Amino acid sequence: MARAGLTPTAIVEAFELLARPFGYLRIRHRAKWAVDIWFPAAAAVVMTALYVFSPAPPGILGDGGLLKEMRDVIAIMVAFYVAALTAIVSIQSPFLDAAMDGKTPPRMPRTYHGHTTWEIPIRRQFLGALLGYLVCVQILVIVASFGIRFVAPLAVAALPDVWLLVSKAFVVFICVFAFAQVSLGTMIVVHYLGSRLNSPQRAAPQD
């Protein structure tokens, strides 16, 4: 019997498993780039510019810092995501089990024996993929915030003022981008589990 061990194949499979929630980014839809990338990037650029040119920019670390505020919001969102995932898994709804529709419904990749096809997902699949991605983004934000707390003293001591400002601006950009992306994704989940799930009688909803 072969002994289980840390083999290259096992490492690759582990990374594939951890990266699976990010498969949401592969879903195709005409408005998806705007929601996933352009709107969050625009918000991040505006907020970063305000931070850089502000005469008294807010702190990033500490009790009233940006990272602390984001962690507090994430703690609130986690409860909502748990409830939403529970609803998606447990609710028996023809609405959730119907395929995404509209003029250009989203499509998810499906790979069979090395051949990838793009299929229209049911709403339950789409919402599950979206929620899984949102949870992973928030986990990365939390991990990054703890890493920044350890790196920040070294950066303050080693970097000149200009590069320190660039580093802070980069952190603000990433935090605002992630927060805007999570907020927009949460609004999509609320859209489906709220207004649409409570109004299943509407014919031919436009996704």
C-alpha cells in the first residue's frame, strides 16, 4: 500500500482545491467585468486619491484605522453569508433551480475529459459560486491585515517618506477595491434572495 505523503501531485491538488472558489471569476457575462473590476477599481482610485491628497489622511492601523473598520464590517457580513448559504442549500425553490435567463445569461465553464464547455448555470449554482468567492476575498483581507500589522513597523523604519506614502496608498487601493467588490457582490445576492425569491410568480425575469 502506498504511503500518503507530501508529493508534488498532492500539493497541486491542494492548491486547486483552495483556488476553486475563485472559479467565480471565470463566469462570463456582459456586465460582469463592470461589477467585478471596473466599478471597484473606480471607487479604489477615487478613495486612494482622496487619501493621498488629504491634509489629514485617516490612519490605516490602530483602533480607528481602515483595516480595523474593514474587519468589523466583515464580521457582520459573515453572519449574512452563513444565512444566505443555508437558504441556498436548504430552500426548495423552483426559482433557485431554474436556469439563469435574460438576453445574455451568464455562463459557467464545465470540463469533461479535458474538454471545456460553457453552460448556463442554475441560479443556485451561480449564487453558491458568488458567495464562495466573497467569503474567500474576505478571508484574504483578514489575513493581509494581520500581515500588514507585522510588516508596517519594518516599512516605517526602512522606507523613505515617498515610498512609505506609496505603500500606504497601495494598501488603501487594495482595501477599497476588495470592499467595493464584496459590497457589489452582496447586493447581487440580496437581489436574488430578497426581491426575486419573494416574488417567484413573476414570469421571465431578466438576469
